[in-house]
Amino acid sequence: MNSLSQIEFLNLIMIGIIGIIGILFLIIVGFIFRMRQKEKQDQENRVEKVIGNNRNNSKDQKTNLITRDGKEIDSIYKFMEFDSITDNMIIRKNKEQYVMVIECKGINYDLLSNDEKTAVELGFIAFLNTIRTPIQLYVQTRRLDISDLLKMYSKRTQGIVDEITKLDTQIQLARQKGNQQLVEQLTFEKRRKMNIVEYSESIEDYTEKMNENQYMLQQKTYIVLSFYTAELGNTKKYSNTELNDIVFSELFTRAQTIINALTSAEVTGKILNSEELAELLYVAYNREASDSYSLKNALDAQYDRLYSTAKDVLEIRKEEIRQQIEKEALKLATNSINKADDQLKAQRQAKAAEIRKKAEMIMQEYKDDLSKELYDKTIAEIRNAKIDTSEVIDAQPKVRKITGVK
């Protein structure tokens, strides 16, 4: 009996342990299920909150975004701290602040005389006294890029090279006509242009190497003007276009007042347009990349468009064919002129030889009437004489009309 009671007791203990393990397993499964349900509910709540805010307020279009796995990421608008660029103005804080920028171009103060320095200082004091609204001074340092100037300079040099090619053609035509004076003038002009091309190419190479090897910087100073729509009171009665027009008029008036006041300090200024404002912000946000890749290159690459377009392939091919035809035509004309000139030279040489032979035959008839010394000198003079046969070659035969003859 004791052994049976012990076995039954052990069985009861085993059943109790198994029951406890089962209960713990169910508790864990239920806890995990509840956690997943809570995460799913939280995700749905966050999505509904963002969607609801987007419907109620346009400003919320620039709030955080939700990825597929439910994580929040910051919108690019939060980082850039401005909404858009419109009508030469930077719009910020959901059309609560409008910014206009004036670029200033000063003078070298150290090179001025004492009197000029005093005048500039007094002019700057007068400028400070005319300020009625808050302004900000912003200085931006950029790498001096003269690649565009080098391209323009190279284009002009190529134009002079094309002029030299045309001069070659004109020289050949002048030689064909036998106009030696015109040939000398054109040759002098060609030599002058060749010297200009040689000098231009040397300057271009030197400047390009200097631009590549040296890191040249330039500083630009800007005056930043701000206008807050709170100054207008209730802006809901205005449309977006009307609000932009009102703010633009106010900022433009302030900017012109400051520009006029700056002239007393020998400082000139201009209002940046929308493209220049975009370049200003591009350099501010891309300090390192802007040195090697400018905003103009980015826009030319059409990075701001969903679909990039290019010139029609047929138009490009037509342009290439037109340039090739023009080049081949110029080459053919030059070669033809050279060949014709060689043929004329051969004809003139043959005609000159014929004239010399005829002259020697005439002198042979009068040999007995002349002394031997005079005859020999005359023959030598005939053989060494320079004969101009251009008029003989170019002369056209005159045909007389004979009347009364059948």
C-alpha cells in the first residue's frame, strides 16, 4: 500500500507540473498576441493621424512620412527650411515669411585715399540711418569658376580660325586673277590673325592650367530682407496670387530704398531673381559639391524633371550633315582653286617658253647685222627675262562680224 500511495502521489505531482507548464505556455502566447495587436493598432493610429492632418491643414503635407514598416522619417522640406521660390522671393514657414535678397558689389577700401575713405564712411553712416526695417548681412564664399569664360574665349578663337580659312580662299582667288596687291594685303591680314590666334591659345592654356591648379575663392555679400504676413493682419481674405503681389510690392520698395542708400557708400546692389536665389541656396546646402558640380550643370542635366528630354535625333543628324556638307564644300573649293592655279602656272610657263623661242628665232634672222657681243647679250637677256603672260592667257578672242559675205 505504501508503494502504491507513493506512485499515485508522484503521478499527481507530474500532472500538476504539466498543468503549470501548459498554463505558462498559454499565458506567453496570449501576451505575444496582445503585443502584436497593440503594435498594429499603434501603426494604424499613426497613419490615421498623418492622413487626418493632411486633410485638415496643407502645412502637414511637409510633416514626417511613414514607411511601409511603420517607421517615421523626416521630410526633405523640414531639412531645407523653406517652402518655395516664387517671384524673386523665398517663401518660408507656410507663407508666413517672405525673403528677398540683395547682392552687393563693393569697392577696394584699402586702395582709396584718406578723403575717399572718409566719404565712404560718411555714406555708410547715412545708409545705416535710412534703415527702417530689420536686415541681415550674409557672406557666402564660393570657388571662382571661370570655365564658362574659357569656353566663350575658345569660341571666339575658333571664329578667328574660320576667318583665316576664308582668307586662304580669297588669297587663292586673288592669285588666280593676278592681283598681287590684293594678295599682299590678304597675306598681311592672315599673318595678323594667325598671331592673334597663337596669342589667344597661349593665354587660354595658361588660364585653364591656373584654374585647375589653384583654388581661387571669391566672397559675395548679400543683404537679406524679410516680410512677415502678420504685418498685414488677416491674410485669409487674399488669394495666393494677391498675397504674393502685395508682399512683392512691399519687399521691392524696401529693397530699392536700400539699394539707393548704398550708392552713397560707393556700393552697388541688385535684387536676385529666382534663378540666382536657387543658386544661392544650392551653394549653401551643397558647399562641397557646388565646387565641382554647379546648379547650371544640374539643371542642364534635367535632374529637376521626371522625364528628361533631348534634341530630336533626326534634327541632330541633319545638323551634322549640314556641317559636314559645308566643310566638304569649302575643302573642294580650296582644292579646285589650287589645281586651277597650278594649271594656269603651267600654261604661263609654256607660253613664256614659246615667246622666248620666237624671240630667239627673230634674233637669229638679224644675227648677221649685229655684232657677236650684242647678239649674245640679247639672247641672254631674252632667256633671263621675266615674262608676264597673264594678259595673254586671260585674253578672250575677239570675233568680228563680217557683213556682205555668204
